[in-house]
Amino acid sequence: MPRDYKTKRIAEENAFKTGTTSSPVFTSVTVTDLDGDRLVYSSSGTLATSNNMQFNDTSNTLDIGDISSGNYLSIDNDGKLTLTGDARVFNSYWVDAGGIKAPGAKPATAVAHGTLETPAWRFADAGAGNENTISWDMKIPNGMDRSVAPTISIGWSSTTLAGNVRWRLEYLWTSEGESTAGAAQETLYVTGALSGVAEGLVVSTFTGIDIPSATDVCIHCRLTRMSAAAEDTVADDVELHGVCFQWTSDKLGMAT
């Protein structure tokens, strides 16, 4: 490194110091890029307008988002993340077929799928009254925003190339102390189309799930292939690979 350059850099660094790291000589520095995004350092803790990122040394936080409108996340000096206003994080939790059971009266069949012999549940093209089922329970995730309805997706496939498969989801939210053996509070349906590729993955999503109450801790589910329904046009087995619970977070997490 040339001596004159090094000397210049030292001089520039010293210009931003008064001898202690906690007492900068400036009150604010704003860097604006071509998109108009701003990096704001505020020694006084005062928010500048329309900023997207700010280090606030009054609260010792790094704030990112629409700060002036009150929608942002903050990371404090011990690593804690706080979401403020409408700031949200989208999450998903995948449970493969090996973590799901089929204890019902008309159970799907556990099989080894494909060359890698991964676990799957085979749903037959059964007649009315004999449709195959699987069931599972899930704890409500820590940090879930209970004002936003979650969704449940299923991943499945078939050797058949074309046609539609009809699925039914029955579920029940329960609080601690409530009966876990009750009937479903709602029944939802979704129809998914085959991908055109043998054993091509299809993802079907159930929407319209009720929002859990403030005290609910668990969701109980039963999934049925409605093979006798008119909407199910696949005269073949289909195999389910897993279930995905998708939710929105408004915080890092709290006991639920």
C-alpha cells in the first residue's frame, strides 16, 4: 500500500473519531443509492424520513424496513429480532410421509417410493365408503401470527400422466384442557391436476382454514383421497410424500 494512501486513510478514520468509539463527532450520515434506498446513522436517535435502514445508537438497534411508517424489523445488540408494525416473516414446516400415520378404519398403505425407496402413503382408487385416509397432529408454531390464517399443502404424485385427484381435509383446533377426540370443526377440499410426468410432484394447498383462538395449542387433521368423487378422474393409485404447514410470524417466538 503506498504511504500517501495509507496516511490519507488514517486521516479519514481519525476524522470520524474523538478518541472514543461511543462519541462520534457527527450527528448523521446518509448514503443514497440510485434506487433511493437510504442508510441512515443517527447519533441522536432521531428518525429521518423515508429511510429503509438505520442504526440507532439510542436504542442500540439496527432497523430495517419502512421505518418512517412504522413497519420494520429491529436487531438489537444481543441479536434479538423484533418485528414492528406490519413486518412479517413467512414460514413452513414440512413433515414427510415417514412422520405421518394412517390409524383410521380405511388406511392408506405405507410404501417405499421410487429407486431411493423414500417413504410414501399410497392412496388407492377406492369406491365410495372405502376411501383411504391418513392423520396427524401439529403443535401451533411459536411466533405464529394468529390473525393470519395458515395453509396446509400436500405433495403427491402418480404414475398416471393426466387427470385430477380430489382431496379432503378435516381439522380441529384445540386448546389445553379441551377434548382432542372431537369431530372436525371444518372440512375443506382441493382438486389437483397431474403434472404430465410419471411420478411428477404435485403440490395442492388447502386454504380457508379458520384462525386459531388465542388459547389453541394444536391442530388435529385427517386427509382423505376422495377417489369416488366425480372430480377425481385418476383410475390409479396416487402416493403422498408429505404435508407442509405454512404460517406467518409476527415475532421471534413465545411459549404456546
